[in-house]
Amino acid sequence: MNAAPAHSNQPRPFQPQPWRDRRLEILLGNLLRTGVMLSAAVVLLGACIYLYRHAHEPADYRVFRGEPSDYTTIPGVIRSAIGGHGRGWIQLGLLLLISTPIARVTLSILGFALERDHMYVVFTLIVLAVLLYSLLGSGLTI
Amino acid sequence: MTILTFTAVVAIVSFVAGLLGSLTGLGGGVVLVPLLTIFFHVDIRYAIGASLVSVIATSSGAAAAYVKEGFSNIRIGMFLEIATTFGALLGAFAATRVPTSVIATIFGAMLLYSAYVSRRPRPHAQRNLPADPLATRLRLNGKFPDLDGERRYNVQHVPTGFSLMFGAGALSGLLGIGSGAVKVLAMDQAMQIPFKVSTTTSNFMIGVTAAASAGVYLSRGYVDPGLAMPVMLGVLAGSLLGTRILVRAETKSLRLVFSVVILVLGLQMLYKGLWGYI
């Protein structure tokens, strides 16, 4: 009586496990929000320094000049932030912001690996490679 | 205008754009670039750089709220991100080579299309579709909690959706926007993904897509700290407030107003782009 159904002993076909998926997603969601809040705080700190020093200078964005290397390379931004420049801190905050989705993708690799979903580990690695190429291969690190 | 006034006004405009964008679900970034270029006379390259940064902020900021609802499909997202990130990288490199008048013209056309999509009833995914062999192999099919219990869905037309998402990524990289209008076309229309799943999944994807072009933008000097700061903080604050107060009853008229704004800005961008004023 009340015997377990016969098919429960058979191996089950592959199914993404929803509870694991969800736990991972909640973790990722919180990670993203924390990253955004942290980067917003850094940008705000930079904004205070920047406005304190330059509030009464004229604003002009009519002509595109590009940015000096202090704001276009990772070492330049870090140097500028350490030097106490407001714009350096803003740029550092923006770099943090850009890295939050990258952290999300990196953690997803771990999640898929735990689920032994090799196909999606490969897919996620491809996405990560494109992201890292954009960040590191386009001259940001020089 | 002094830096202080400029920062304050841009922050307020960005806040309103972020608020309206999240209340209407049309995204705030799409109106920011035309507003900055037309009314603040900002070079379109600076405007695009600032807008792209704000797109990452809203996407990542709203992710936690969306995840709690439990509709997003992490596999659909990751699979399509292959297309969007490659597209975004290509779009960002194109943005550094294409003349600004061409970018403005494409932007105008994109705005008109977004206004059209926002007025059209959103396509409803058909129910009980047969499982597509490719979608099954890619493990894209899923289920989500619906009013009448658990609802399963089978993803359709994977190659079409994938190609369209490449286009969405390229537009995102070229114009510095989330390009939600193209995503609707790809995910709702072609792939027949249910509305709730496609909205939450695409929000997740937008941040990753934008991050793929952000590196190129930053290294080419498109991201000016003085401009990106008020835009990012304003849009983020506005969109976070928007997700809190989401008053469903009001969104219909709000959507109408916002899509008229998008239409007018689109015509302006098209005019300025075609006549070479930008």
C-alpha cells in the first residue's frame, strides 16, 4: 500500500533544477544591486570633490575632444583617483559599475558548473571572453 | 552655463527620464541622448557614452527586484547574450568610425520605431506550442508561476531570435541604449517567450550587453566624468523610485505621453541627422 510509483526508480532525464537556479539568481541579483550601490557611492564622492573645485567654471560639451588618458585607461583612472581628483573617482565608480555585470557572468559559470551543465559553461565563457576583450583589449589597460 | 547649474539641470532631467522610463517600461536611455544633444548641445558621442553607463546602472539596479518575481530564464538570457555581446562590440567599434550625422539618423529611426512599438499592443505568446528540437537541445524551454498554476512554455524560432538579438546588441553598442524595442521583436514575437519571462530576462541581459560596449566607449574617451556623473546618478535614482511606485492605473496615459515625447524627439533627430546638423 502507498507504494512509490514505479517510475520513480528510473533515472530522470536532464532537468534544470529550479531551486538551485533560483538561489543562484537571487544571489546574482543581490550582487548586482550591491555593485551598483557601491559604484553610485564612489561616483557621488567624486561628484562632491569635482563640484567643490570646479562648480563655477563654464560647462562645455559642444565639441568632442575625447578624454585625457587619466580617464580612459584603468591605470590612469586609479592614479587620478589616488591623486584626489574628483573626476578620477567618478571614473573609478563607473569602472566598478561596468564590472558588476562581468562579475555576474563570472559567477554564472560557477553556477552552471555546479549543475554540470557543460554546454552552458561554454556559452558563458564565450560571453565572458567578449566582455573581457572589450574591457582589456580595446586599450583600457595601456 | 556653469558646471554647477549644468550638473543640476542634467541630473533633474535624467531623474525624470529614469522615472518615466521605468514607469512606462520603455527605458529612460532612449530619450536622454536626444535631450542632451538637442537641448544641451552636447556632442552626440559624449551623450551616447553617458547614456550607456546609465543603462548598466538601471539594469543592474533593478535586477534584484526582478529576480524575486522568479520569471527570468537564466539559460535563455545567457544563450542570447552570446549574440548581443558580439553585436554590442561590433556596434561600439562602428560608433567610433561612422560619422555622427549617420548615428543621429539611425537614432531617429530607432526612436520612431520605439514609439510605434509602444503604441502597438504587445504580442502575446501563443500557448501550448510544440517543443522546437533546437530549443530543446539548448534547454531553453521553461516554466513560470502563473495565475492558473505553473505554466510551461516552449521557445520557438531560435535562429531568427538569435539573429535579431545580434542586431539589438549592435544597435545598443552603436547608440548607447538598451534597445528594448528590438528585444520585444526577437523574444516576444519570434521566439514566443511569455511576456513576464521576456521582460525580466531582457532586463538581466541589457546590463551585460551594455558592458560589452562600455570598455570600447571608455577607452575612446566617450565617457566624460562630468557628464556621465549626473546622468548615471539621476537615471538610477529615477528608475529605482519608478520600480517602487509602479502605479498600474496611471501607466496607460503616461505611456501615451511618453511615446509622443519619443516620437517628437525621433523626428528632431532624424531631421538633424539627415541635414547634417549633428
